[in-house]
Amino acid sequence: MTDDCLVVFCTCPSDTVAAEVATALIEQNLAACVTRIPGAKSWYRWQGHLEKDEEVLLLIKTTRGRFAELEAAVRRLHPYEVPEVIAIAVAAGSAAYLQWVRDSTEA
């Protein structure tokens, strides 16, 4: 079964914030792995204005069963008023890796 595993996207304003979020998610077993990708450039509309920011993208590997707690943790830790927390279901993947994600995120 692969559809219980998710990849969650979350952008952070700095590497410091990204490291804090990643560490907390791993320590709380809410994520099996968090990959930090610096240098993301985001253009978006916020409060009627076009914004352009350099951000750090987090790719968070977790399960559907841990998503609500993960989202709540990101909201607590993140400085943005509305942090990006977007989950994509894993359609296919290495069976051993996906099992590791499940095992690593057990409560």
C-alpha cells in the first residue's frame, strides 16, 4: 500500500527556521525524513501585493495518519501567518522505503 504515504511541501523564510521545523518534526516522529532545499525563489500575492522571496523548501516524508499533527506542529513553529503545508500522496515507490516511512512515523 502506497497511498498512506505523503510528501509534504513547506517553504520557510530562512535556513534557521527550516532546520528548527525539520528537527522538531523528526524528534516528534511526525516525519521520517525532511529534505531541506535552499535557494527556492517564490513569487506570490499576499494581502494584495506581489511578493518575491528567497525561501528554503522542505520536502517532508510522512504518513496520512500523522498529517494533522504535522500540520499543527508546523503552524506552531513557523513564523508565517499562513505557512505552506501541501501534501501529495505517494502513488508509487520503493516498498522498503515506504515501509521505513511508516515505521519511522509510528506514534
